Amino acid sequence: MSKPGRFVVAGAGISGVRASLDLAETGHEVVLLDTAPVSGGILLALDRQFPNDHCGMCRMLPMLDRDQSKYFCMRLGMFHKNVTFMPNTEIKEIGGGPGDLKVLLQSWSAKVDPDLCNGCGDCLEVCPVSLPDDLADSLSLRKAIFKPGPNTSPSTLAIDPDSCILCGKCKEVCQTGAITLGPDYEQTLEEKVTAVIMATGVEYFDPGDASMYGYGKYADVITSLAFERMLSSSGPTQGRILRPSDGAPAENIAWIQCVGSRNLRLGADHCSGACCMFALKQAGLSMEKGSRPTIFYMDMRTFGRDWQKYLDRASSSGLRLVRCRPHSLEARNGGGLMLSYSPVPGELIDEHFDLVVLSVGRAPGWKGPDFSDQDGVLVTGGSKRLLDISRSLVSASSVSFRAAMISGSPVQAEQGDSITSQRVKVKSKVLVVGGGPAGLSASLALAGQGISVVIVEKNDFLGGNVSQISDAEARERIRELVRDAEKNQDIEILLKSRPMEFSGTTGNFQTHVLDQQNKGPIIEHGAVILASGGSQSTLPASLVHPKVMTVFDLHRRLDDPEIKEKDLNCLVFIQCFETRTKEKNYCSRLCCPTALRSVEKIRSTHPESRIIFFYRDIMTPGDLEHLYTRARELGAIFIPYQTDIPPKLILEKEQVVVEGFDPYLGEEVKFKADLVGLGSGLGPGSGHELAELFGIRVDREGFLIEADPKWRPVDSGREGIFICGLARNPVSLDEAVDEGRAAAQRAMRLVYNPQARMSVSTARIRPALCSMCGLCWTVCPYFARYPGSKGAMEVDPLACQGCGACVAICPNHASVLEVQGD
Amino acid sequence: MDKSFAFLKTNNQPNRILSRALGKLLDKGLVSAVMAPGITNGSDLPMPVLFTRDEAMESCIPLAPAAGVSAAVQAARIGRKVKDKRVAVVLKPCEVRGVIELAKLNQTSLESLAIISMECPGRMENDAYLAKLSASPDLPDLYLNDSSLQDQASSTCLSCDAFEPQGADITIHLFGLPVMEHIGISGMTAIGNELIEAMDLEKPGAAYDQREAMARLREKRGRAKEELFQKTGEILKNPDQYLEVLGNCLGCFNCRTACPLCYCRECVCARESFDRDLDDVSNRAKKTGQARMPAGLSMFHMTRMVHMSHACVGCGQCSSYCPSKIPVADLFRTMGQQVQNTLDYSPGRDPEEPIPYLRFKTEAGS
Amino acid sequence: MTENASSLIKHTALMRPDGHAADFCLGCGTCAAGCPMTGIDGFDPRKIVRMAMLGRDEQLAASSLPWLCTLCGRCENACPMGINIVGLIRSARGLTEKDKTPTAIRKGLEMLLETGNILGLPEEDFGFIITDVAEELNEQPGFEDFTVPLEKKDARLLCTLHNKLVNIQNEDLIHWWKIFHLADESWTLPARNWEGVNWGLFSGEDQVLKVAVDNIVQNMERLDARHLMYPE
Amino acid sequence: MEQTTQQTDLVKTEQTDFDKEFHPNIVALVCNWCTYTAADLAGVTRLKYPAEIRMIRLMCTGMIDPRFIVESFLRGADGVFIGGCHPGDCHYINGNLKARLRIGGLKALLQGMGIEPQRLALHWIGASEGTEFQKQVKDFVEGIRELGPSGFGVYDSI
């Protein structure tokens, strides 16, 4: 075993923090840097995040090695013994090769000594410079010396070198002598590291630059980031929703979506991927404060597993959604704004709003030099794609694993430690259920770190849905994963098998795996990764017709020479076919991109055929938006429909007719279709069965549920059991691979050391007092209890997180919390 | 399940006749044992007795107007230990509630129990019963037919309007019936009906209308209960009065021992952490001039209330056991009522109803 | 009816210099929200774009929709997809059968082709009006020697006229003539085909557009003017 | 010199007023992750909150044994303030919801014992809500001040 690696992570936003924690938890050393004086990135400004309106950032803290990170709210900052945070620092140069990079870092003086500053704020009073506060997106003013985050710790202030006039007044009043205004010093530092992770985040569009919607001209037009601060009780309005122009309460609020995105004139042929949800959240929170919100949108992009339900909740609690892009607005006498919009053809409305919030788009943002092409430099998070929190974390964990693998040798198990935490012996083996892309990438990642893996696959082949995938490149990628897994000596593959009995405690599980003859081994393993996949939904029997198929089947069929040569006058796609409705209330994410990709394919053989889409919301987040634009450019016609009047399929012997309503024409339209593709979605496979066997949660639709949809996306909630891929939520191939690696990363942290450390504080049972009433079992949120064989409840030592719920519910104090060490 | 109402001719000996009917269950092998109030050597006080042969049923007093202990605990013990056999247990309605509550706490299983309960006229305090019994050996039968005797029941029973059993397999009907001629028996579940079949009962020609008798009793006891809660509520709200009532506590912990719901193996209050530090006592003494030395009894009672008030089934055994005649049950029931109302919970009502402090799981959002 | 025709208008739009066809339309309604005509007689730019996309050229050409548009361009200016809505509408007008175009425009177009101006004003009448206005200006002090340089060769500036200036608002001519006179500008007015308004643009008829442009080009060449002043 | 005397007098008067005022004993049980952070934030942003509260930091409000609260009252507390994460924000998933339920039952019990329910308060205060922490604590202490001493401590004499 080699020495632990050392890594530089550039960007201390949520992706950078996640990647750093992942590496730190498996014994590596990390230098985490940011150009800002504090860590936290954009999340410093967001008190609550969708899809549950909660904060809970602290849940991403290490669950096991928790004593290594301080017990802190993550909004205060990130602290871990293996992570050195360098504020005001950027990368100047990267040299060398992977595994042996030389990184030149440059730091500049913060002018305020964090060891001396006590955050008293006397300097804020005397600083003569006032300028718009970036954090509040110019909603309020700050001084040249300022508090860089609403509640960062240590509570140090910082000086913005660009606006400071060096008048020295702050220095005069500072009682601790923390301020140095001398010549700017810059310090360069060379780090020798295994790999560099770039997690440099995103930039938000400035609507002032494009003179959009009177931003900068009317005070009551603000960005969504400014509104976020307005919602915060630590923000400029203490959480009250006010018109900036006159401080009057803002009752009617309009959100305008896609400002700076989905706009070809601005060269923004992308979707930011999160603003719809962001606006829904803001609107929902504003309703709690008594406002009446309206969201102006084009496509409500609720493409995450639970997002459609989130939208439904908001709508049912009174949120108004208007499908159109407003044209312009004007100031109104007596405050507020007049917004002109046209929700349906022929109708023009001027409506008064107190406040207009521009949902500003994002774009990858990094002003420094681009090192992404360099070997040994990996890119993650929003800086790679426009991701929401959950996907950012998955991406960061995936990348951190790849970074760790660059060192080429497995992570060393951590030995002695100054902290006297108790340890539990764990099995250094992981059971992976499912041999699709997610399971394979998880297995390969673990095997690459010297952890042995058993893959249990129900089919007699690996690769999951590979036969269903028409994209040759994707197919080849999966085949490569299969080949790599098959020849890896650390991976044992059990085909035509399924897990049947499961028992034990975290780190020491036993699973009986049975083949079709009901025979098979009992596998002892430390962790489980559930990657059981899923499949496309089958169409109802009433729709069996040679011309009607799912969009996935249609996409494949387009490769048939027979179809290529056939006369195709008209193809009709019906998206969200019986999905995003009561029975199956989620977006499958892949139907839209697949159908849109089909357009290009059709055009290559049939330049003149008519291509019609009936859709509710086209779901093409991020770069996928280009697929939509391209399909329109290729002449596909998009007709939105509402769930109460869906397009009708009339099946006849030789032909299929699709009837629908075109809202722009205000008329019925009718198409004789040569082929019909239905976006009927994807569904999880054996979710319910697995959930029951492994004692984890599953949703109504059969998707395995994570411990926390944002902060612990691949944790099942039961320590030692991890979930990824289509079993958890509809994902693309890339995402499945990322989730597999992220799950591997989480499992790795548990089993890489044969002596896993327990949490500092865990519950213990005093067996003599236990009456086995089971109250503790029921209240334990971590599944860390089980009825023991000796007439008393027992605690799963690695699963227990020391929350004390068991202690509070046990009338007899048979359950007690023990704190080790200090 | 339709109730199957039938009569049992009592020939002025309702207890004996009912015992024999129960004996038939043993005789026919429908149950492997019957647990019911009975007399064993050494005492005339009815105690839970386990009968396994029908000839032994002569000492059984199933409708005894006294209960040395709450039979809930014993029934629960049977339910926990006995598997694959059926045991009939004769319980008062409050005891049935106790068993159900204990089942929720995983202290028993209802699977092997056939619960027989009755419309309860209440029980007398043990000493009053024994005194009366020496003068009148037929007291257990007479009591069922004599409302002036029933008025001598324990104060808890006199203020109990939950006298109709809930959750039993068989209900024995007494109110509004000429009990010296016959009592009514109905099966409330499939098991209950199966057992009743074996008792060779006569099917009713014309059923008695019990409604008026029940309503009268419910009204009477309900009023008594409200008065009690009112009175006790006032005491509870007034620290001086409360102290006066509780001041006589000796710290014998009998109330805890008697409580069928106190299921802990060893009470938390018996532990060191409940001992008052002498410094505490002396600090208090310095402040107020005096402080009672055996400290922490108020903490004991409060803790028991915190732990048990939501689950109190109102059997009154705690009061019966108290050597200082502290109306522990009154205090508990009054408090229990308030807590149960707040939590919208009724102990022993339904085995499926979760313990209120576990119900957070069903809640979403704020 | 089932939709199956291909669209002429689409092709017209594709020929625009910026190449942004109506295909890009998201149906977002920004155009309609900015349009002064939305809702009037059922007008809505989205509808026109959609009809074009569906290939309903004939239906569009037969409707009054293209002619309700003022061609102001607010829609196009705001369209996030950069769709040439005005161009599209103009193309749609071009498809309208001749007898279906609004009478005033039709008549003007005929005059333009016949006489080189929309009013159908003969050359001698035009000369008379110009001379008359010039004489009026001569009455003002300092402009006694002013003459209109009609058909002057080698002028720096050739001016076209909006027909209104010749018809009902001819006193407006005086203002800029005064400026030219004081500035000693070298300029000229053509005696024929002086029309500066190109109704071929409005009507969507490219051949008329061309005729009107050619008229001006010929004037420039004939009179060897170096620059063109085009008031429309 | 004269000025100094005046100032001293002023201070004295203030002190006398302060002494006259009832200073309740308040126990604040706050969760580590949210409310403690908010309290910390209130501290560093110099938001003044009443000095009467004695803050006890717990990992989670879900671990609050009602006994702690009962004991606080028995030992002479005039009010108990509990601060936890907003529903959904709990670091331990749902500890705060458990606390809410338990405290609901306890309130009924305390009320039955003559303790005004206002003396036991549970508030959700998120990590960034320093001002909210200040406001809630202030309001609570003021409320208790108006109610006066609880008088419940006397029970502990048995």
C-alpha cells in the first residue's frame, strides 16, 4: 500500500467541498482553495434549496470519521483535519504529469488577519467606501471592508482590494490590530500533488449587460439571487419581501424565467438546468410570507425524480404559472411595474406587479487560465455542466474517485490516530447488485482501489439495457465496462442470480445469493451498492400497433434499413405519454433527448418528412437544449398540450391518426402518422423487492430513495447501503456512471480500512434494563437498531450517528449515548 | 363481525355457572388454559389464576368484584410466552386496554390470547371486599345484582365510564339483565364465536334492551368522572394543594409496581441519577428555611407522569396499592386525560394505533 | 384537415440574410406581448409564424392577418430566437392574390408601376408643384434667389421624396430646402420617378420592389449624382 | 467631578431599576446544527439578547428527554426555551419532529400541573436566522417576565 495522495481542489463551492471531503475521508490530503476569502460558493447566499425547501447542508459532513471534522453547520465553512483551506488563492500554473503534478499557487493578502480579527465590525462603521454587495446581487450596499459570507466562521472580515482606497480609517479603529494596509503582498507556493480537481463553479448572467427587462433602470426589477437574499433573515431585508424602490411590502411578484438563457440572440443556446426549480422554491417560500407569486415560463423543467411532485405541491397551494415570455415592462405611478405579456394568442395583458424577479441563467464560469486539457486535471460540478446540488455532489464524488485512482495504487488504510475512537472490524468487500453501467462503474472503481467486489446480476449477461441503446458510442462504452469488469481479478461476477437473504450490521453484512436453481453462496461483505437499474415502460395493450412504439424503440428502429428506405411523410411524437401524471408522477429525463435526437436521424434520410411533437414541457436541461434548438431548425413542429386535453391516437388497420389542439392556431390539428413515438418514460426495476430485502426506503413508483435528495444522493439512509443509477432515478448513461462512482466512493470510505472508526458519540444499550419494547427501533432514523439474540435491542455501531432519539424515547434509559474521547 | 348474542342460565350462581361454561373450553380442548380471577390457598382475595383442568374451575370467580392485582400484566406474560396454543384470559375492560397497550410496546402478543371481558360493574377495594365477604360469602354473585353494593366500588371504578370492553373476543353482558336468571354472552370475533359455540348456550328468544341501563350508568359514572377530573385538576394546578396530597408519599414505589403499564425492567427513577444531591437539598433549605430530606419524590411522580400519562388505562391499582392513601390514580387519570386529548390518543383502543410519540413519521412538512 | 403541405414561406424566411427561419420559434409569446396589434381582429404574430411553419400558406395568404401588421418590428426586436417575423409577414403578403390586397395599396402600386410614383402624378404636374413651392420660398427674405435644382447633373446629393410632401404637406419641403440653400448644398431632384416610398416592400411583391429601386438607380446614373438622400 | 457623580448616580438608578425587575431563570436547549449556529451568528453580529438565558447545546432537539425539562422547572426554572432546525432541516432527519410531538404532550402535562404553556417554547430557528433567534429569545423572556416566577420549584421540596 502506498502513501496517501495529496490533491489540489480549486473552488470551494459545494462541488469542491464534496470532492475534498471524499478525498479527506479516505485518508488523502487536500489543499482546497478559492479566490474568495471564504468557502461555500453560491450556497452561502441560499438559505434553503429545492426540492424540499430545506437547508441541511450539514448532512454532507462525514458520517463516520466525524470527529475529524468539527461539529459545525456547514454554512460556517468547511473544516477537516486532512483539508487545508486557502482563501484568496488561485492556480497560476500546472506542470508535470498525472500522479506528479507541480501546481503553482498564488495567494494574495486578505489585509485582515483572521487570527486577530474578532469580527467586531467597528471598521464597517468608519469605512467611507460603499458599493453594491455582490452577495445580495446589488440589492444592498457593502463597504470596502466587509463580511464575506452571512455566517461564515471564523467571523473574519475581508477587504476588497479593488474598492479599498487605503484611507486607513479601519486600521485606526481596529482594537486587535488585525488590519494591515501595507503594500499588497502576494505569495506563491508550489504544491506537488497527485491530481488537481477544478470545481470552479458557474457565473450568473447579468441582465444589465443586455438591458433586459429594465434591470438596472427599475429598482423593483431584481435577479433571483437578490431575491434569495431578500428571503433570508440574514439578508438585507431580514427576510421580508419588500419593493426596493420604496420599501413597501411586495405582494404581487412575477418571476421571469430564462433571462440570459435559451436565447439565441444572446448566444445562449443552453438551459441553466435549475432556475425553474429555483423559481418554484422562491415562489413557494414567498407564498409562506403572504405574497402572490406568478411564474412566467416556457417549459417547466421539473426533470428530477421528485421535482414534478414539488411543482404539483406549489401549484396546489396557489402558485400561478403562466406559459409565456413577457415582452417588456414599465414603471407604474405609485410604485411597482407594469408587465406586458400574452399568455394565449390574441390576448394581450398588462398586469401590475410589485416586484419582478429575473431568473437569471447560468453559464460555466472561470476567469483564470484553463487547465482542463492537462493530464491529471479533472473538472467537476457546475464548471463542467450546469448541475443542481445533488448532481454536483454526485459529479464531485465521481471525480474525486477518479482523482484518487490517478495515483495508481490503492488508498492506504489509516492506522493509529490520536483520537481514541473505537473501531469496528469490517469486511473489505462490497456487494454490487446489478451489472448495468452504474453497477459496473462502481465495481471497477472499487476494484481499482483494491476492494474486492461481487456483482450479482439477474440476467445471464452484464451491461444492463445495452441492447436497448441505439447510440453506437454509448454501446461501445458499456461493452468496454463489461470487458474491464470481466477481466478484473478483484471482481467476482454471479450471473442469473439474485440476493435473497440479508442480515448483519454495517461493515459486516451477510447476503445469501441464489441462482436459478436456488443455490448460491452466502457472501460476507462490508457494504452494498444497489444498482439494479430499470427499463422503459411498456405500452398498454390497447396501443399495440406496428406504427406505434416508445420513443426509445423508435430511435432504434430508425437504424433499420427498411425504415430508412420507407416513405415517411409524417412522424408524430407524443411526449410525457402517461407520465408526469398521477400514476407515474415523475419525468424520465431521457424521452425528450432521445426523441429530439431522432429528428436528426430522420432528416438524414427523409429531408422532407413532417415531424410533429406534442409535448407538455421539453426537458432539455444544460447543453441538451441544443438538441431542441436543432430539432426546430430541422423543421420539427412543437405543439404544446395540457393534460386535460391530450392528443388522441386513432388506431386503424393501416394507419394511425393523431389529433390534437394547436393553441397557437386555436384549432384542432390532425396528422396521418407513418410512425408514432410515445415518450412513455422509464421505470425502476425491482425497487420494491430490494427495498424490502435491504430494509431501505422506496417511493411509490418503486425508485429507491436516498437519505437526503440533495446532500446524500447515493446514500440509502441505512449506513453501508448505497444506491445509484436507474434504480434511484431516471439517468443518462453518463449520470449512471457518475452515480456508480459516487456510490463506490461512499462505500469505499466505509470499507477501505479493515478497522473502521465509529462515530464519536454512539448509542449503547444496557441489556439488563432493556424491555425490548422496540420504541428505539422505531424512532432510530438510521436503521441502527435491531432486536438482538440476547433479549435486548442491539446497536449497529457504524450505523449509529448519535442523534439521541433512542435515549429520549426510552422510558427506562436502557439506551444511552456514549461520547468517546474528549 | 356480527355479534352472536346468547344466554347463560345462572340459577342464582352466575360466577359458578360461568366458570363451568369456561371449563367446557378446557374440557373440549379449545383452549389449553384459562386465566381468570380465582381463589387459591391462603387468601380469599381473587387473584389471577391459571386453570388447566375443568374440575379445578370450582375455585374460579370470573366476575369477582375485586382484583388483588391487575391481571393485564399476567395476561401479557402468557401472551408473550405461549406460542401455538390458545389461552383464554378473563379480564376487566381496563385490563384488556392494558394488554393491548402492552402489545404495542412489544411486551406481549395478542395472537395466542382469547380475551373474555365483561360489562364491568367495578371492583371494590381489597380490604372493603374482604370485610364484606366475611359477612356475606355470596358477595361475588350478589354484587352483580345489587346496585347499592356496586356503589361501594373503588372511587376509580365509580368514575369510570369505559366499562364496556373494547378489543375482547367475548363480552359478557350484565347490565340491564336479570343476572340471577341469566347473563348474556356474545362473541366479538371469529375466535370468540368459535368458543361460544362450545359453551352450549341458549340462543336468545328475545334479547334484553340494555340501552337504557347502559346509558344510565354511563351518565352517572361520566358525571362522577367529570367531577373527579374537575376536582383533581384544581389540586394539580395548585402547588400548595398538590404538595399537601403528595407530601405523604413514603417513596415505597408501590404505585409503580401496581401499574400494569410500567413495563420497564427496572425503573429509571430507582437509579442514582434520581437521587438528590445533598447540596441541592441544603441549597433549597437555605433558600426556604426547610427542605425535605428524602429528596426527589416529586421528580419520581413527574417522571412517571411523563412516561405513562399518555398510556394510563385508568385501572386504579396505583391508588389501591398506596399505603398513604394518596389518590395517585385520580392524579394520573386527570393528567392522562389532558395529555391524551392533546395527543389525540386513547390507550388500549386499538392495537394498530401507534404510540403517540412515534406518530411523527406520518407527518410531513411543518 | 390533416397537415401535410410544405411551406413556401419557410423558404422565403430561410433566404433572409440572418438565416433565422421561423423554425426556431419556441411559441414563447414575447413577440405577441410586444405587438401593438395583438388581439385586434384576432391578430397575433405567433399565429402567423405557426401557420407558416405548418405550411398553411394559402390559408395565411387568404386571411387578413398579414395586412393587419404595421411592420413596426417590435416583435422581431424582442424575439429571443431572432426570428425574422417582419420578413415572414412580408413574404406572406407577397402570396396574397392581387385582387385581395387592400385597395389603397393596390392602387398605389399600380400608379407606381405606371407613373413612377404612388400618387400617379404626371411629370408636368410635379414640376408645377415644385416651382410653385419654390416661388413661395422666394418671398422669404434671403431666399429671393432660390431655385429648385431639378434634373441638375453632377450634384453631390440626389433627393427622393415622400409622396406626402408633394401631395398634401408640400410646405414641409420648404424647411429642408432652406437648409440646403443656406448650406450651399449641391443637390438635385429628379423630374420623374422621384418617389421615395417603396410599396413593394409593404406589399411583399419583390418585382415591384425592384422596379421602384431601379427607378432610383436610373435617376442616379442619369444625373451622375454621388449620394442619395432617401427619406423613407 | 460633579459630572462624574451624576454619572454614578445614573448608573445606580439604572441598577436599582434592573434589580427591581424580575429576572427569570431561563433554560435554553438548542440544537448544535441550526439554532446554536443562529445564536452564534447573533453573537458575532452583535445582536443583543437577554442575559437571563442559560444556553445548553445539544446535538439534536430530538434527544431532549422531557425529564430535562421537568427537572429544570422543578429546580426553579421559570421558562424553558427550545430551539431546533426547521422541519426538514434536521441533521438527524427528523429529530425536531420527534421533539415537537413530545413537547406537545409535555405542554399538556405542564399545563395540568399549573405551569402556563407559554413557559415552554419550541421554535424553529435556522442557522442563518440570527435575528430570528434574537427576536424569539427576547419575546420569550419578555413573556416570562410578564408571567412572573413559576412557583413550580416548590414541588422539589418533596
